[in-house]
Amino acid sequence: MDSLNNLYAKGLYEELIYMGQSNIADWPVMDTLNKHYGRTLLNLGKAYGQLEVYSEAMQYHRRALSVYKQISDSSGVANAYTYLASIYYSTEDSAGAFANLHWARSYYPDSVSNTEEMRHAYILGLLYKKFGTPERGLELIDSLIPHLRTNTYLYAQVNVASIDLMDSMEFLVRYPDILLHIERSKFSVVYRIKALEEVLMRANEIGRQDIIVRYLPKLESLMKAGGRNVSVTQKARYYRLKADAKAYLKDYLAAYKLMNDYTKHLAQMDSVRGASDLQKLETQVRLKDAELNAKELSVALQDSKRQTYILIIIIVLAGIIIFLIYRINRNTRERNKAIAEVAATRGRMLSILSHDIRTPLSQLIGTLEAFEEGDLNVTDLKEMLGPIKAAAESTNKLLDNTVAWINVNRADFKLNPISFDVQAFYEDILSHFKAVARAKEVSFELDIQLKILHADRFLVQTTLFNLISNAIKFSEKGGRLVLKSYQRKDRKVLEVSDNGRGISEANLEIIRWEMRISTQGTHRESGGGLGLTIVRDACHKLDADFEIDSIEGQGTNCRIVF
């Protein structure tokens, strides 16, 4: 087992596959349900993944997952799911990547090391960077750097992943330190190539070709040491960097030849990945774009070598054709993206409309059902006719608010922040919930320390309406709901607390992953599962944070932090 780990650490992936498959073939059939057999399967999957043979990698990781599940090894199951997430990440399957990483987290032991927590956060940051919100992914990755000084291996990985986040000055200051940690961590040759190429590609973007010239000899020696384990992608980037270095040194003929090598490896790279017809078309556009770069180098070469005007004319015509093809494909993609966004927005509008109208109607129906079942008598109902009427009128008002909410999600929405009295604001909101609170015997309390708040009143009202509705929904008969406002250091906080049935750890994890969840209330009240989504979107518009914590059976606390 140690020999396989050593081969992987050295980047000798083909040798690892040969030895690992031999071990699997000679393994006693009756002794395959143990962690050593599972670790061998994981090592084979990791090696195939580094060689970009993803179908084989996925097969071995799934076999390892099956072994670990059968022997109830939660750490092994978590590792297998994590490696599967990395394969889905490499094959650009966002749903598979996020799902497997979530399952890995659910199998972590009760006590997890700080390093493992940060490794999980690092992988999650990579997924957000590639498939979700790039800014959020980069922010998550960069936030880990100050806490990893004692873990050289993960510190170097995180630094390489955060290169995109650095501005030019920060990059120029930090890249020597990043490369130094790569050397100290004794990474495999293949990872060193990846890290060095990331640095040099960024240097090329900011016009610092002198950095490429300085580190190119080191990259060349690593490419030779990597041998057959160097991927096609890494070879393509190497030729591109080498061509740019030659152009910087005004050796245009060599640069032109290297660009041809670069385009050949681009074609080979897409072939290895088994691209679809659409991906192949995009590859042709990239190849044409690379030819355009070669054309520019050819123009410089003609100036120095006095080549014939016929070559210049051919290159110019080819460049025009390439540019037209590129523009046509780009416009088509942008148009399709715009159509998809319109369809998604339309569906979202209908969901919000349904949710905001359903909530007050459900409250009215709950009151009538309480009367019908005998929980309220005629005298109580007469006393509640006023609140019921007010609730009906609020339904009409909510229709207007829902239309306004749809406008909030428009690109041209503008905030209208004003200063308002928090206590009067709370009392106005609670007046909409008197009928349903009376039916469930839920009491309200106000704890006002922050008197005045400056924010968009409509968005804050929309947020609190959903939080209070949820709090009442999950409160038992005789429950208590507390609305607070206070200052927390330099932040202003509005808080909704209840002593209801709380949220389970499993559902709380789903909520924190920003997924929709719908559960019935204590009186079987239904919901669309959209309330917390509305809260998050409103908080995003308000530039505020949304915090939630809960203990099952004791209650829930929700905070809007300005």
C-alpha cells in the first residue's frame, strides 16, 4: 500500500496502475472487504484521473465506495465521495460534483480535523468557482489562506487556486512564495507543472513575459521528468508559454513553429476528452483563434525576414474568416443564454406569486378550520372577525407586494433606503398575524434596543414577513415569538426567535447549502419551500447577511445582519 502511495506522490501514474492492477488480480477473493483493498481501488482511480481517463477513474472510485459502505468505514466512504466529486468536476458535471461533495460531508465522523474541514471548504470553493458563483468561490478559497500557514501542502494548493483573485501587484508579490511552498511540500511532478503553468499563464496575462523567460527552464525540466504522465492539456499550455517567450525574445520563426505545435495539442486534447459535436465546433473556433495569433507572429516574421506579400494576404483573409466564424458562434451562444434566462425568470416569478398569495390565505383557512373543529367558539370567532377582515385586506396588499417583489428581481431595480422606527415597523408587521397567532395561542414579544434602522423598508418587510410566517407555522400551541433589534459591534441586527419544534441537523445542512425545502407546520400547514429563498434574495439586495441556527425540539433563531 505504501509503495502505491509513493508512486502517486512521485507522479508515476502508469507504474501505479500496473502495480495496482496486479495487486487486485492477485488479491484473495474472500478478503476483498477490507480498507486496504478499498485504498488500492482509490489509488487506481486517482491515477486514472490524473491521466484524464475519467471513465476508468469513476469505475474504481465507485468500487471503493461499495467496499467502504459494506464494512461501515465512514471515513473511507467520505474519501470515495470526495474523489468522485473531483471526477465530476473534471468532466464538468456540476450536479454530480455538488451532490457527491455533499454526501462526503454527511459521512464525516463526529470529530473532524481542522485540516479536513478546510480541505472540504477548498473543494467547495473550486466547485463554486467553476459552476456556481465564481466570485463566491474565489472569496471562499482566498479566505482560507491566512489559516493554513502550518499546512504547507494545502496552503500551496489554495494559493494556486486563488491566483485568479489576485490583482497584478498582489500576484507579483506572492507568486515566488507560492512556488516556494510547492517545492517544500514535495508535490508530484505533475502538480508542480500545473502550479508553475498557472503562475506563468497569469504572468502572460499581465504582460510580464520576462517572468516566463525566467522560469521556462524549470518548466522544461519538469516536463522531461514527468514523461508520459504529463497530460495533453499541460503539454498544450507548455507550447503556448514557450511560443510567447520566443516572441518576447523576438525569435518569431521559432514562435510561429511552437504555435503550430500548440494548435495540434489543442486538437488532441479535445479528441482525448471525447468532445461532442458542439464541443468540436467550439474547438475549431479556438484553433482558428490560435491561427490568428500565429498570423500576428507571421506578420512580425515577415517584417524581419521580408517574406512575400502573398503570405500576408492569405493570413489576413484567413483571419477575417476566423473572426466571422467566432462572432457568429459567440452571438448564437449569447442569444441562447438570454432565452434561457428569460424562461428561468418567468418560472421564478410564478413561484413567488404562488407562495406570497398562498401564505395569508392559508392563515385565514387555518382560523376557519379551527372554528370548524371546535377549537374556537362563536364568541371567539366574532371577536376575530375584525382581524380576519384585516387579513383578507392584507391578501390584496400582498398581491401588490408580490408584483413589487417581481420588480425587485429586475436588473434595473433600485433600492430606496429610508430611516424608520423599528418598534412601529414591528407592530405594523405583527398586525397581519394576529388572527393566526390567536388560533394557535402564540404570543408576541418585542425586545427593541436598536430604535432606528436605515434600509429599504419594503425589502426588510418582505424578509420579516416570511421569517415570522415560518416561526408561527412551526410553533406549538401556546408558543412564544420574540422580535429583537440590537447593535452587534458595528453591525445592526434584526432577529426573529421562536421556541417551536426547531430544525433537524439534516434539514439545517440543506438550508445552509441554499437548497429549497418544504415541511408541514405543527398544525399540518403546508408551504411552497420558497420562503427562505425569498429571504436570501432580499438580504442579497440589502447587502445584508442571513444567519440561522436551530436546536431540534427547542426552537429557531433567524437574523438579518446589516
